[in-house]
Amino acid sequence: MVDITLSGLAHSYQSSPNKGEDYAIRSMDHVWEQGGAYALLGPSGCGKSTLLNIMSGLLAPSQGDVLFDDKRVNELPPQERNIAQVFQFPVVYDTMTVFDNLAFPLRNTGVPEAQIRERVHEVADALELTSHLKRKARNLTADEKQKVSMGRGLVRSDVAAILFDEPLTVIDPQLKFKLRRKLKEIHQRFAVTMIYVTHDQLEASTFADKIAVMYEGQIVQFGTPRELFERPAHTFVGYFIGSPGMNFLEVDMADGRVVCQGSPLDVDESVQVAIEKALAGTATVKLGIRPEFVEVSTEPCEGFTEVSVDQCQDLGTFSILSVRLGQVVLKARVEEGRTLPAQRAYIRFPPEHLGLYVDEYRVETGGIHGKEDGPHGEGNGQDGEEKA
């Protein structure tokens, strides 16, 4: 296993790119440390598969380097990188048995037959394929074939990393959770580096110890599922992670107070100072808060802002309340048993759960705890190296 380092990496499918929009991957520095279980999460078209193919050697980057430990591998073909890649659709030899499919990568490298049998049975046991070893691959179901594809990546003990490109696309929804858990168990058992590409936040959070969130060709945040939820470093992360996503309110200053859509908001003095400073530089300034942390009252209270109620969705153990502040629609989660407002409501944003975003990146103030993130800090995947 190796550390996989992306240094100044960028890629464009155009012959003469001259602006950011021309790049599928914008300049980034990132490190995947050996032995980790990672997810690469983002919407379709954000550059996830392009980045994976660059690491595996199927695609040469336009700029920058791919390093395995300290060795530059840009010119090495896939077969010389010791990378296993599992694609969206199963890649198996239908005329071979499951045993022979799993043994194929080992036989290609001259591993003794006794070691092959031992390793194939070990991997088959982990993937619950032991009872199928003598069956022809063409007789398997789609999910069984995909497990064979995964097994062919796992069977090599010398593999530097296994890259999964949305491997559960063809799997029955009922089996997806089981296979995600199985992959997690396999990672813990074999301690091989795994990078799992997906657009599904549930898949990412149930498999990975750390998640890299991609947006418009950049890694905008790298962290644990909890960090992504509680402290999104970019407005896209706040929107993309969570259901419903984070609320964002574009704010301004009026008569010495922070306002949104003309309505004054109660914020800490340190937050107000940071907002005034950012607005002086003509930046776009937003406040962000998760629906789970919005406080809701049916009666006027000090520090609460009046809003109109649009609708309420009863989801059993809780309800999602949609309220309107001017033209801005906000979501609030209300636990079961609470009285729900009908037409008017009053909301408050607890300062410990409120995020300040300047030009889409989170910044910190004395009123919001933690180190600074943002365009010139850590956690955005642009400036400085990210360590797993």
C-alpha cells in the first residue's frame, strides 16, 4: 500500500483551456493516506470519475503529478500501478467459474497455485461467495457478479489501492446496505486503501471514515461525516449533505443591524463585525444553519424573528416546517409532540450552530467556535495540502 498524492493536479478535455470552466478537475492538492476507507462524493458531472481514472492510470492529467509515496507515476500504465478498479457494471468472465474469476489476477502474476487457493477462499468467505465458487459466472445474479468484480480487486495482496466507481449502481436497493456494510468489514479485515466514488451521501457515510466532497471539479471539503454535517466548509456541502439541506440566508446591514429581506436578525457582536467587514469588501455574505438547530416558537419571544408558515410535512417521529422570511424559504425540524404553528411562527438561530459564509466559504468569528476555514484556510481543497 502507498500514500496517493495529487500535486497541483488539473485536467481538461479541451486542447486549449483558458478559464476555470474549461477544466473537469481544477488545480488541487490532496493526499489519500494508505489503509484508509474514503469516499469521493458529489453530483454527476463534478469530476469524480475523472479523478478516479487519473489515479488508476486510465487517464493522463493535463497538469500536475500523481505520486505513489514519493514516486511520480504519471506515465505508468494501469497494470504497473498495482491499482484495482471496480466499475459501475460488473466486469467478469462469464465462461469461467467464480473460483477462476477470482484466481485470474493471481495467476497472471505467477502466484503459486496453493497460495491462490488459500487467498481465493479467504476473499470468497468475506464476500459470501464460497457456495458459488464452482458456478459459471454467467449463471450469477447482477449483485453476485458485482461481488465477484470486487473480489478480483481484493484478492491481490500487493494492491496499492482499490478504487470503486459507483459499484452498487446495478445492485437491488434491498441489498445495497448489506453490501456497503460488507465492504466496510472487508476494509477492516484486509486494511487495504479504498476510495469509493458515489453521488449518494448515505453510501458515503456508511462506508467511509473520511469523505471528500467534490463540486465543480474541486474538493471543497475533506472530513468525517460528522464534520461535514456539523461544520460545512462550503455552502454546497451544507446544501448537499443532510435531508433537508442546510438553510442559507443572504444578509446585509441596515441601521447598524444584520438583516435578511429587511427583517433584523439577532446575531453575536463578533458575527456582526465579521459581516460588516466582509460586506465592505463587496463579498456575498450568508448565514447558514441546519433545520435541526432552528428554534421554533408559536409565540413572540425575545431574540426570535417572525416568519410566515408555508407548509408542514409530518414524517412520523418529527415534522419539517417550511417557513418564509420575506422571499427566503427556510426549513425547521420540529420533534414529535411539539405544538406546530399554523400561519405565523417565530424562529431563532442559536449562535453555536450558526455558520458564516463569505463568497460561499465558511469563515470563523469569535462567536462561532473552531478554526478558520475558507478560501485562504484549510478544508477547501484549493490552497495547501489536505491530509487524510
